[in-house]
Amino acid sequence: MLKQLFIKDYALIDELNMEFHRGFSVMTGETGAGKSIILGALSLLLGQRADTKAIKSGAKKCTVEAHFDLSRYPLESFFQENEIDYDCNDCILRREITATGKSRAFINDTPVALTMMRQLGQQLVDIHSQHQNLLLQEEDFQLRTVDIIANEQDKLQEYQDLFAKYQDVSRQVEEKKQEIAELQERADYIRFQYQEISKLNLYPELQTELEQERDKLSHVEEIKMNLFSAEQLFSGEEGGGILPQLKEVSRNISNITDVYPEIRETADRIDSCMIELKDLYEGIRHEVQDIDYDPQRLEQINDILDQLYSLEQKHHVSTVEDLIALRDSLKQQIDTVDNSDEQLQVLSEEQQQLLKDCVQRAQRLSSGRKKAAKAIEKEMTERLAPLGIPQVRFVVEISDKPLSSTGSDKIRFLFSANTNSPMLPIADVASGGEIARVMLSLKAMISNQVKLPTIIFDEIDTGVSGKIAEKMGQIMQEMGAHDRQVISITHLPQIAARGRYHYKVCKEEREQGTVTTMVMLNDDARVQEIAQMLSGEDITAAAIDNAKALLQP
């Protein structure tokens, strides 16, 4: 419930700080006084986009803040999910808009995105303005109305989840068909590419190993000559090699180890070097014997490398790993073509099962909607007859339509105000006053299902007067009596008199210019205001008496 509204430097408002109460309240004022300005400011707290033109001339920023009592409504989960402090007795929504165009939104002093403020605002306040009467033209609104009265949101959500899955699988089926068709067109070429790459028996180190072997075979003579020279330096002739000379050194040192023990460690190290050098010598000698020029192998290696380089260039890759990845991808595509019928069959069977399940659930929704439609027809007839349409006929027509996210039902509200008039879509035949009465009746019926804390009617009484207006006032009064806050902006005294609290919006001329103000009227002021609404600027005694009569409980 809206407890308090604070507005500063918005449009024609310098500063307004107004308290609101539970039950049915009314707001009156001359045309152009600024009632729409107050609603516009409140709409900012419900997530409406800001316009810097709304900032009062000369001000640097405007601020709109509202306090809500949420103690009677189950909204704590919203605050927990969004990690916002929760105080059920005082929830504060605030918007600040600067002259530079910057807009900031806060919930309980926590900065939030505008979408989050809109999400919360939609659960706090419903503003019904005249243009919302156009919703009667929309099938979606009519369907939502029936669903609200059917009160089977869980079933609808289950169906929508299932239908979303059906759509997803249907998309996969179409994508698979497209993929298979494209692959089949290129199947022969894909197989050729795969075979061309596969015949090389690729593995990651292949190219490096082949290049190293090619380099060795291309320099066999050079390698062999250097190895042979190294071998000769090790062995030598007539004791001139490394090994014979080191052997002589070892013998000389060993001869003195008995008389010169300090040299024994050196002798051991020389022996170790001898063993290592002999091992190196044997290795070089075997390399000299093993290495040989193999022109056929060199030709084979060059041929494989040429194929590798050609494939890398052809497929715009630089490594064997890339070719392996391409080969595996081609194999996957071939497998897809080869197994396409089976893969498509599995998806198609899942699609058909989901469709069958969706149809069954849609039928359950239809059953609930048909029951709700009968209840709506009965209640709307009962509500509209006292509102000056005694011969009203109101029918909720339900027909089949292709399966969609809302089910398989097409909903139309058919209306006739007279017994001799045909039943036609309500937006085609109802007058402005009749549409206003239909919308009020629908809102009253919906409000019993949707526990919105605050409902604001912005001149829903357009096109009606007299006793009909009084009946509409009674309906709003009844809505406000069911633990709800209802505020009606009205020009009709019959409705204004029904309000438990009465606010007046005025436009005043001050030194700094025109400003909009708002006050809550006491009993005497209410009599004057309603008398003025009855008789105009010159208030007569009869108007005063009439106003007092209207205000009687």
C-alpha cells in the first residue's frame, strides 16, 4: 500500500509531500491542474523512462520517492533474491533525474537497475488510465483476463515450459535437416578431403621428425666425415689419440699413488674420465658404421613432406595438429551424413512426443478456461446490468488456434448492449462509456484474484454520469474495502463522494510562476469541492445540500 509520496522539482511541482491511506480515496481538480503530473511522477517509480523535460525549469534534478507498506503482501522473496534490505513496514522507492539526463533508481537506498524497479513496481501499483481501455481490442489481454480468473497459473507455467522445450527441439530438427542437406550436397568432396588427409597417418610429431630425418639424410657425407674425424682423434695412430694419451697419463699417475697418496683421488677421476671417453668413442664408432646414404628414403620423406606442406597451404593451417583437427572434423561430418537418418529420427520422435504432451496440456488449459469463461460471463452480466446496461449480453468466445506459448485457444470478448443487436467483438460495438464500465467490472473481478496493494483509476468514469457514476463509485468503494488501496482520479461528484479520503490538486500562480499543489480535504472542504463539481464556479445552496446528501454514508 502506498503510504507517502514525495515529489520535488518535477514539472510544475516545487515540493509535494502527501500521505495516503488504505481503502478508497479520490483525487479531484480542474482539468490541467496537474493530476496527470502526479501520476507521471509516480510512474517513474514504476520503471517508466525518464525525460529531462520533466525537471522543473531552473532545477538541477528532480526527485520522486514513495513509501509502501508491504506487511500484508508476500514480497519478501523479491528482496532476498535481489539482495536488498527488506522492511515490510516501510519499503522506499526513489528516482533521481538530473538535468544532464542521468537517472538513478533506488530500492531501500540500494541502487538498482530500472528493470528491477519496474519488476517490483508492477507488483505494487496498477495504474489504469483511459488509454488502457484500448486493451479490450487485444486478444492477449482478453486471454490473460480469462487465465487470471481460471487461477491455474501453475498449469500455464508447466505448459509454457513444455512448449518452450518443444520449440527448442523443433528448432534442432530443422537445423539438423538443414545440416544434413548441406552435408549431403558436399558429401563426396568431404570424403575426398578426409581420405586425402587420412592417408598420411598423421600424428602431432610427424612433421618435426620427418624434417629432422630429411636434414640428416641430406647431409650424410658431411656427418660421416666429421664423425670419422672425431673417431680418429679419439683413437689416433702411434698413440697420438685422446684415449692412448689419457691412458699414458693414467699410468703415470698410478705409478706414484703408493708413495704419494694425495694423488689417489686424481687417479680415480682420470679412470672415470677414461670410462666415459671410451663410451663416447664406442658411440661415435657405431654411428660411423650405421649412418649411410639412403636416396629412396630421402625421396619418400620429401614426398610426404610435400604432401603435408600442400595440405597445410590448401586448408590455410600451419601445423600438423591443425590438420588432425580438420581430419577429425571431416570424419564427424561424414558420420553425421552416414547416421543422419538415425539422428533425425531420434529428434523427430522427441519432437512428436513433446507435441503430443503440449496438446494434452493445452486441452487441460482449455478446459479450465471454458469454466472460467462461464463464470466471467455470469459475473460480468451481473456487474454491468446495474451500471446502466440492463440488456447486456457478454460472451467469452473460445475457438481453436495453432499451438502457441499461450496454448491452443483464441479468446474474444463479444458484447451486445441491446437484445436486438448482434454479438460482436467488444471494441467494435461498445461506446466509450460502455467500455469504461466493462473495464471497471473486469478490474473489480480481476482484483479478487490478483492481490495488488494499490490500484489507481485515472478517469475511468469517462462517458458516464448520474446514477451510473454512483454505481461505479460503489464498485471502487467495495474494491477498497477488501484490504486494498484504491485511488480514483475523477471529475464526477457521485464518485468523489464515495471516497473515504479526498485529495484536491490545484494550480496556483506564485511569484516564481505556476505551481501544482495537492491537499487532503477535511469534511467542510469536501462539501465545497463536491458542490463546486455539481454547480460550477458559483456554488449554490442547492449544490451544498446536494453535496452533503452525496456524502452521507
